[in-house]
Amino acid sequence: MSTTERVWFKSSYSGSQGDSCVEVAITIAAIHVRDSKDLARPDFSVGRDGWTQFVRYAACG
């Protein structure tokens, strides 16, 4: 699947200026993450379990 076929969305914590944003796209196999400021860089992906662990950790502050 190419990057253009994924549906990307920004974090609800992203600033309104759009200057520091992470975008994610969810597929059956993985969660894909990219920097919205530099779309020329490749995105990376993590499995659903890894993403769940990351979100839990981030939520703890």
C-alpha cells in the first residue's frame, strides 16, 4: 500500500499552527506514523500491540 492510499490524521494535541505535528494512518497490519512537516521522509510503522503500549506510556505523562 502506498502512502497516498492511507488515510492520515493529525493528533488532537497538535497545535493550530500546524508547525509540530505527527500524523498517523491505521491499517489492518500496522499503525503508520509520519512527520507532517517533512513528507519526503519515509513514515515508519509499528504493530498494534506496540502502538497500544506507546499510547499507554504517553498518557501517563
